[in-house]
Amino acid sequence: MNDLTRRRLMGLALSTALVSAMGLPAFAEGEDAALPEVPELVLGSPDAKVELKEYASYTCPHCANFHSEVFKQLKADYIDTGKVRFVFREVYFDRYGLWAAILARCGGEMRYFGLNGILFDKQKDWAASDDPAVVIANLKTIGKAAGLADAQMEACFADQKFAEALVANFQKTMEADGVDSTPTLFINGTKHSNMSYSDLKALLDAELAK
């Protein structure tokens, strides 16, 4: 993990007092064994020849651009056709990104990728404020539009143990894979940086041809 990532994680940790004051999760120290399991976020056939894993942050403009310019074509051409198994891993460089992830997971696995797409599409709207309370309100508006009830969202944001589990899982997987920027892609285990759809298509086709 590089110095930039460490500083961002420290910033995330330093935000816990404000988070707690807002009635949202604070990250208390504790053993990982006591934390709930964090489900992997997957689309596509489990039997696909190619696995594409993406690390992305909901507050990363390059990630939003990737999902607008690349992912939608990728899904139609490769994921929905059973050629690629897609794994999405959330990166929390700031508290807003963590809160967005909590909201996306609040609707369960069936709704996750629908909310995922909305959060990236509307990133400039919901994440624009310097006021954390406004950002939370913006996220709840997105959740309501997606069919989530107020009580359901309040319960998700108040689940401290699951928030701790998300952060612990993020730190473990990101460090294990040597990720220090977003978006980062892995194609059958080989690491790649952000790229255009044409470049990604060429790499995927090469793997499928093997």
C-alpha cells in the first residue's frame, strides 16, 4: 500500500467522530472474526472463461467515466453473453464512497448493480456537497427512487459492524492485490490500469481465444 493510500485510509479513520455524531457507523477497533461476512459482488456466468475484476470508488470521476463509456458495452457484449464473469470490488478513499457503498448494498444482491449504475451516473450530483448531511440526504433520495424505504436505509446506515466489515475487507483485498488507484482491472489475474473499451475488448478477445 503506498503513502497516498495510507493517507486516505487515515483520513477515513479520522472521520469517525463526525460519522458517529451523525448517527452513522463509527469504526471501532475489534477482531475481524467478530465481523459479518461481506458478500462478493458478481455478474455473469460462473463458468465464464474470463474473469474481469474491477476495483473502483463511487467518488472517483475516472470510475464514473469507465462505467459510462466502457462498462455498459462490456456488460452487453461479454457479461450478459456468458463470456466474462465480472467481479466488482469497492474502494473507500473517503467517507462519501463508503456511504454510497452502504446504500448500494442496502437493497440486497438483486438490486446492487442497479444502484451501482445510478450512483456512478449521478456522481456529480449526490457527491458534490461539502456538507456530509447533504450527501446522506442525496443518497437517501437515490435509494427512495430505487424502491428502498426510509427505515430500511436507516438500518443499513446504522449497522456499525457491517460498516467495519466493509472497511476491513476493502483493506485486505486491496493490499493483497496491490491496488493503489482506481479504476484498476484484473483480467484472469493480470493487473491493468484504466483503458478504453476498444483496448479492453482486445484483451478480453485474446483471453477468450486461448
